[in-house]
Amino acid sequence: MAETIQQALNRADPNVIADQFRSLKIGDVLRALPTTIRRRTSAASASIAATLFAVSGQAEEARGASVVTAYARVGAGPGAALAFPPGAGQIAVAPNGDVVVLAADAWTDLDVTYLVEKGDVVEVVANVVAATGVLTLPTNITNPGAVTLIQAEAIAATSTGVKEILAPGAASAAGEARLNLAKSTVVFAIADAVTSARVRLLINSSVDVSASLASVDFVFV
């Protein structure tokens, strides 16, 4: 009798479970579980505003979706998980997926539990149209769909280096970059005259775990 992959996993047949794990990319599934990082510090990052610090210990492929709980042993005290940007005594997720706190709070001993955005991390080096500041993402990113712009670095420009990441929008100011609203391009500031850039993004996962678990396990029955 046919069964779903979820049911087959529950049965845990040792002859096929390794193949089932590979089909689901089980490592990616585990990475996307709610994550706790403990006894962490916070520090400046070029990808976020200078008034903010990013919490250390966050894996690049474990981009934040939202904060569940947070506590600081050293600094201004417990953090309320609020919308970006955080204020005094608060914590949030920045547009690039970093968990961030206010730099002035000087938190140095943090416990944070947060929900993770599931996806695959990719890097693209491409030309930018200096007159518009637009880097058009290739189809291997736009077809599955970009989720988060993790980092944007101007390689050739009047102002090179890593840019501060903003929420998706129409335009960027000097020193900033963002996805456009359709998440099909990366928009740099025209004033930075960027002609070549390296961008790292989280894109939709190549495996739809929910659909896979519900599908009939034809291969392994």
C-alpha cells in the first residue's frame, strides 16, 4: 500500500531512510528549525546601520525571520522582540536577516531564540548599470525566488566595499543597497557609481519540504 514520505520516515526503514534524508536535504531541514544561540556578544557590521550591532554566532544560512525570546546578562537588560529597527532595550531582525540590537545598549552576553528563514545561500558577481544602480539577478535566482539580500559589496565603483542592506524598495542612498520590491534586482545608490558587485542572497529552497512530506513515496515503497 502506498504511503507518504512522512509516513515512510516514521517507519524508518534502515534500507531506505538515508535516501529519504537525501531527497529532503535533511541537513537543510534541521538548519531551518528554531535556533538558540547562547552567551553571545554583539558587534558592528557593515551590512547594517552604524547605530546597530549584530548578534554573533548566527550562521549565514540561518537567516532570521523573527525573534522568539532574548535575554542579556550584561547591558541594558532583557530584550523585547519587536519590529525593525529596534530601540533601546529591544531586539529585532534586520533586512539582511541578522539578529540586531541597539549599539548603545552594549549587550555582551546574550541568549537569543529565533525563527529561521529556510532557503539556499547563493553568491552572484555581476555588472551593475551605473546610471541606474541596478544589478539584474539571473534566472537561477529569480525562478526559485530571492528571499533575503544577505550582503552586497561594490567591487568597481566610486565607493567600493560592503553596503548597508535596506528593506526591499525602489531606490538606495549612498552607501546602501537593497532588493527591489519584486526581488528581481539589487539596487545600489546612483551616487556610488557601482559597475560591478558581489551579492549574497538567500533564495527559496530547492526542496519544498511540506510538499515532499505529503507526496506518495513511490520511489521507496
